Amino acid sequence: MWKLVRFAASSLRPSRRFSTEIPGPSIVHKRGADILHDPWFNKDTGFPLTERDRLGLRGLLPPRVVSFEQQYARFMESYRSLEKNTQGQPHGSVSLAKWRILNRLHDRNETLYYRVLIDNIKDFAPVIYTPTVGLVCQNYSGLFRRPRGMYFSAKDKGEMMSMIYNWPGQQVDMIVLTDGSRILGLGDLGVQGIGIPIGKLDMYVAAAGFNPQRVLPVMLDVGTNNQRLLEDRLYLGLRRPRLEGEEYLSIVDEFMEAVFTRWPKAIVQFEDFQMKWAFETLQRYRKKFCMFNDDIQGTAGVALAGLLGTVRAQGLPLSDFVKQKIVVVGAGSAGLGVLSTAIQAAARLAGINETTAKKQFFLLDKDGLVTKERKNLDPAAAPFAKDPVEIDGLREGATLIEVVRKIKPHVLLGLSGVGCVFNEEVLKAMRESDSTKPAIFSMSNPTMNAECTAAEAFKHAGDNIVFASGSPFENVDLGNGKIGYVNQANNMYLFPGLASYMTDEEIQMGILYPSINSIRHITAEVGAAVVRAAVAEELAEGHGDVGPRELKHMSKCIANERAKEVLNDVENPTEERIDEVITEFLKDLKEGANKGIGFDICRQLFSRGIKVVLTARDEKRGLEAVERLIKESGLSDDVVFHQLDVADPASVVSVTDFIRAKFGKLDILISTRRRIVVKNRFSKSDPKM
């Protein structure tokens, strides 16, 4: 995200409107079948005849030219057919079947793959990442068909500087690196952990707009201590115990030097390293290279956003975060990262030191409550160990149920990797919480390792809880028309700033995170906020001839626009696309308005004479959006703002009547807050309206 600073800076000079980071035309040196075997360039049957002639493809493809849209529809039809034909089969088998069909598309046509993923992110995220990615990693050697990413092993010591140039991409912006030592909650999976970087980067492309040609998944194979894998004849990794100590660190050192020699401005994300190496490598490299540890820092960021949301859910100011009693179960890298970040946030919000702030936090591991009386206390957990005088009525190693009953925490947060540790007894004890709206965070992955399910939490802890999980669960029907909302605390969101994008109404309903359908919109907003923060904290380096001083004059609007450009989120629709947007109205209205449309396509529709009505839960935001559209279009007489809660069907009827009276027809209705759209092309006299 910090790289957005230099992209935003380019907007200050009209001659440099577009960053060099935004993909342009590609020069293709391959010919014939080599192109068809390259997923970066392959269009399948979409190559027009002129391109088939130029690229030596005529005769290598069926004669009919099938458009991109038709290929998209064909794939989705195949996928839906798979869903239909696998109903009633074991969930794991179905999940792997879905992963296979998506992976085959990925291997064949990356452009189509990412379009499918972006358009259906809510449906496909659980397939390409958690929870399905856990199954994929467990079976990766058997599922392997073609390599993806790079593999550096202990056998490559001394060769990594030359190996790094074997990667065909000239530029790399983002690398996700794992050593396979602690994959999700599944433990040591060795080289099979490569599925995590692959899935994570797919999500970054879809959710954060990274150029797929400039990301690199990497496996650092230093052996495995998993005896089952060592004995598996299909296992693709080194058949040796893991390297330890200086031998291990020397391998990582060499890899980092090689990466930043070739790509000095890349970001390296450390993912799923066992705790001792997670903290060691973070401290070792964070001030030397552009890197971060997702388990320590990413999980902490998304957890903090949820924790701050629980404060708002109680109707309290964020400064009261320091008063929240929080029990964290799990003393691994993720649990300790959450503790550290939450304590820092509490101290800042309350204007106190961290020593005072940490009094409200309690840490448990497999041996119970962690105190300073613990023998062989892990150095990483030592800063969070309780002094005996702080836990009157409790003891070293107190069980979870004892702690919950005594402390009556506002929040129970699990990152233990142990399924069902929040059992019925523990959940029922949370009914006695000192919070008016207690929160339960069951954040371990994959699903089988979750501390509890959503259904169990609402059943035993009560209807009034806030629930978040690491893996996706369905919302829970509580009866009497009430819904228990499930929040997926996904590291895709990453930054705590996302908590500010939730309305008070959503927070009161127990919704802590934005819908995954709006992830690209949220990414652009948060990215722009990071740019402004970098400028304010004097961390921005500038871009080209524009230095930090010039960046300070960058407006919020410019930052947002540049962030959207970096995301490639600007849509310039064809006439066919406009017709498609308009004619979908009746279906959307009957099934419930649930599709988003960006501001840029809105502007294009407006330029073609289609009236645009913007609506928002927040009147101020709605008016700002209208003013922006008026300014850019010059058609002030045709812009109307009408405040609407789109979740209320009666309000939908009300606003459609209002718009018909004003315009004679309803063309398009946009929620600037949740990007929800209702579309219509019916005239005022149409009886259906």
C-alpha cells in the first residue's frame, strides 16, 4: 500500500497522468503453440483471425472466434453444472472439485480466471483460499499438474542470486513467501505449503488490484519434520529434517538478498512460518527490507478492526477500548501479534502507556493462563504474562472456563488452532460477560480448527453476541425474523482503517467488516488513506520529479482517484455493457438489489442521457457524491439525491415512486455506501412499477 504514494504523486503533473505501474500493451515474442500454452497471453478461442495469422495460430484453434464474454459464460455454466451435480456429496470432495476446475482455468487463461474471480469473489474466495486451500495443501503433491511460482531449497545454497533471474517476469511488486512449517492450523506441510502463497496472491490480484504478472509465490524448502510426508512416495519436497539455527537463517538471508538485488522495491510477505522463526525473521529484516509478517501483523490488523467495531457495537467511544477485558486463547505468532497491536492501540486511544493498557488483556496457551510464574516461559510471550497480584482469584495455568467465569471478558478471541476449544461450557459462561454485547472471535483456520462454529456461539452464548471467524460460516437464523451475522475476519482487509467504513446501523446489527463483494472499493479507499498517512508521517519518498513537499498538497480526491487507477478499477463500458446494466433491472428488483456499480460506469451512463440517482445511508456522503457528479458532468438539473435504507423494501417502493414523479422513469439507483444498485428502464405508465 505504501507504494501508492508514488502513484498518487504522478497526478500532480498532467503529462504523467498514468503511472508506469498500470499495465499497457505487451510485446509478445512467442509464436504458435507456445502462446496457447502460456496462460499470460492465451485467449483460447478468443483470438481474432488477424491475430491468428500474425501469431501463427491459424489451424491450431477451432475456426469459430468465441468472444471473451462467451468464454466467461461457458465457464460459469460449467461451474454451476459442477455445483448441481455434486449436491449431497462430501463437502471436502466438492471443495476440491471446485478448486480443480478453477485451477485448470488458471493454468490455461489467466485473464479469464481473474475476471471470473473478481466478479464472483464472494463465491470463489472460499475455494481458492480458506478453507479449501487447507485441503489443497494437504493433498498438493497428488494434485500437482504444473509448477507455479518459485522453489528455493536448502540444496540451492550459494545459487539463489543466479536462480532469482530464472523468473521470466521483469518486474515483481509482491512476493508471498512460506517455509511450510505452520500451514494454517495444520502444522508442518513442507513444500506442499506452496498452496498458501498461490491462493493469497490470487486474492491480492482480485481484491487489491495487483498486476498478476508482477506477483510471485515462493516456497522456501528447508525440509520437513512431518514423518508422514517423508514416507509419502508422491511428496515433492526435500526428504530431510528441517534445518535449524544459523543454517536455517543463512538460507533465508541468501534468499532475501537475492530478491532485493533483482527487485529492490518489491514487498515480501512472510506467511505461515512457525512462531520462533516468524518473530526472529520479522525483527531481523523489517528495518533492512520492505517486508512484513502476515500472521503477526496482518492478522493483528484485521483483528483490531473487529475489536474496535465491538466497542462501537456497545455504543461506546473508541477511547473506551482500553476498558475492554479481552481474553486471547493462543500464544502463537498470530495471537501474540494481535495482543501487541491491540495493546498499542488501546494505549494510543486512551493516552496512556502500554504497561497500563495491557492490564485488561489475558493470554492463555495450551497450559492455561500465562503468568510470570510459568516455568520455561517463551520469551515472545513473556511481555504479556500476568503478575500474580493482577489475577486475584486465579492461578498460573488456570483453565479457560476458570478465566472466563472470573474475568467476565468483553471479548473472547481464539487463535489457538484447536477446534472446539470454545465448548458449550465456555460459551455459556460468556453470557455473564460484563459487556452489553459480548464478542466471540473464532479466528483459527481451516474450518475444522475453528474454536467454535457460528451456530454454536449464538446457541450457547446468546443472541446478543458479535461473532467473527477466520473461516467462512453462514449467517445464523435466530428465529423471530432475527439473523445472527457472521463476520469473516479475513486478512484481505488487512488494515484497521477499514473499521471506519462501517455504518453505525451495521455495527449495531453485529456486522464488523464490509461485505467481501465490496473489497476492491474498500481497498481503494484504504489505499488512499495509507497514502495520506505516509505523507503526514513523512514516510513518502515521492515519484519522479515530485518530492515529499509536493505530495503534501495532494487532495483526498486526487489520492482516491490515483488509488483507483492503480487498482485498474476504472470501467469504460461499451454500448452492450450499458444495455446489459439497464436490462437487468427487473431480475435484480425481484431477487433483491445486490449488485454494485462503480462511479466511472455511472458517469459513462450519465453521459449517454441516463439519469442517475445516488443514494446513501449517510446523507453527507450522498450529497458529496452528488456534488462530485454535478461538477464533473455539468448537468445539475438531472441529479437528484434521495436518502434510502436499501435494506427496507418499503423504502425501495418509496424511492421508486419519488424518482418516477421526478423523471417519469427510474433509470438507475446507486448506494454510494454499500454500492447497491437497483436498475429500471420502465416508463412512468408501466403498471409493473
